[in-house]
Amino acid sequence: MTIDIDRARRDTPGIEHVAHLNNAGGALRPSVVTDTVVAHLRREAEIGPYEAEAESHARVSGVYDSVARLIGAQPDEIALVQSATAAWNVAFSSIPLQAGQRVLTARTEYISNAIALLQACERTGATLEVIEDDEHGQVDLDQLERRLDSDVALVALTHVPTGGGVVNPAESVGALTRKAGVPFLLDACQSVGQLDVDVDALGCDLLAATGRKFLRGPRGTGFLYASRAITESLVPPVLGLGAATWTSPTTYEVVPGALRFETWERSVADNLGLGAAVDYALSFGLPAIEERVTGLAARLREDLSQTLGVTVRDKGVRRSGIVTFTVDGMRADEVRARVAAAGVNVSVTRISSAQLDFGARGLTEVVRASPHYYTSDDELDRLLAALR
């Protein structure tokens, strides 16, 4: 499996301006995504927003098909929402929690999810339990299996955390939750678009993802996968136009499938851009993208580990395209500023976004570099040169 690097870079105008190693924050878009969004906005200006949406009905429907193909789902299992956070929240809030029940999560849970979990447990009397990491720095499967019983209402896991390169063994988690009959909500915000993700193999009931990161889509886009096996048992706490049908002055019916998790008002232009981003990724193939991204990250980790004063902070058996490190005697913001002066984008992750993970590892902050398949070896060398 090989990536046509020349094509990927030719289709990415941003590479003319910066070496972008912050794809875990937001990727450089291919031209087709920008062109798709702008073209629809112009059409709205010409004939009206509702008229432009009606004109593009088939293309909007096609976005569901493309997203479903990306993750091995069915179109009626896909809801288009404004972000991964929106997807995760509407899925989680649809799961009824009661006093005495338990929710299981891992040390790598993301800040937005962790806060929502804590708030829900505080409100309902349920209990949040954290599964420890194993000796490799990923969620401990043996401990998870021991804790899965009839009191567990949900297992919530982040596939690839914001502050480290580990890929949690979601497939094994899914096998355990299926056996126990416990719903499994997977935050795939950092994995969809860089890894070959298949929901059947993962065994998750619900999956949240964003458009702006490794998928290279517009900001303000995301999607929720809700399996047919669980959707009919879940009802979002707030329903609106499109999620339900008003059948009489005093009655309504929830629509079938994942559309019940959507809101009526959304950016049609951005959703079309998301579809263009998904189709663009599919044109390369996710197995080839994963091979390229993880290969670049492995090379970067090796080079960083041989750079004086730099410590690589990644863990796990399987690692992603996210590379985290610290530099002796320098704050992460200072490192970011120094490499930015050399025309390289990186980002910083702080303990405020990873309390459970960083606290256990004695970290307060890390620098995060996240290449993508359009990244060149020369761009990695620019980062290394700036650090040295």
C-alpha cells in the first residue's frame, strides 16, 4: 500500500505556507473540500439557502453513504452533527443512568467526556470508575473484564487520546462489552481519518468523530455512529424537528435510525465539505493512510529520542500518528514558539485536558506533533532542526 505523495501535496495549498504538524488539532484541507464548501455558499447566495439545499438533496444524502463506507456502517446508522463533542454528548445523554449503576472509563478519557461523565453521575447517583492502565500504558483489559457486571450501564473509552500516541485496544474492549451485554461508547475523534476504523471489528455500539482533524474536513462538522442494535432503545433528552414527527397536538413519534440524534438546523455547505473530505480519504484508502501516518510518526519518535534534551512521552503497544515529547529546561509553549518561528506548526497538551492520564504519569504538559499522509520527510527534518 502506497500513498501518492505528489498528488496529496499538490491538492493541499497550505503546504506552501507552513510545515503543518498539528493534524490532531485541525488538518490542512485539500482543495476539493474548500471548493465544495465555497461553491455551496455561493449557490445559497444566488438562489436562497433552502433552495440550494433542495437542489443538492442527492449530494447531501450521499454524505451519509460516504461516512458509512468510511467506518463499515450502514447509512441509517449515521447522524451528522456539529462536532465530535456534540456526537458524544447526544449519545451519552441518551443512555439512562440510575443511582447504583456504574460507568467505566479509562485514564485517557478526554476532558469534555470526563466532565460530562462526572456531571451525569453527580446528577443521577451513578458512579464513575476509572480502569487503570496496564504495564504498556493502555487500558487494562483484565481489570476491565473483572469489573464488567450487571451494574455497569456503560463503558466509555477514548480510542486515541489527545495527549499521547497510544491506540487503546478498542477491539478487545468491544469483545468484552458485547459478551457482557454492556453498551460501548467510543470517542474516535483522533482515530477516524488516520487509522482504518471498522465499527464491526471495534464492537462499539456508539462512535463519535469529528471532521476537522485527520479527516481534513471543515470545522463545525462531525458524526455519530449508532448501531441498529442499540438505536431503537435510545432517545435523546431533547427532540426537535427532524428527530421526531409531530403526529397530533399532544403526541409525537421518534424517527427511526440515527437521524433521531440530529438537529434540524445545520450548515449544508460544511456537511457537503465533510462528504468531500471523506471521499478524498477513501480515494487513497484508509489502510494506506494508516501505514503512511504511523510510519512517519515512528520515524519522528526515533529521531526525537536521539535528540539531546528531548524525551518522547508516548506509550502503548500500538501507536498512532500523534507524537508527544518534552524538552529539558523549556516550557511547552516556548518550544512551540521556537518551532513556529521556523515555519512548523505543533501544539501543546496540558494536564487540564488529561487530568487522569498526566497526573498518573507526573506530567503537566507535552508538545504534540502530528504528521499526516501529506507530510514530507523534509518537514519532519525542519522540526528536528528547530529543536536541535
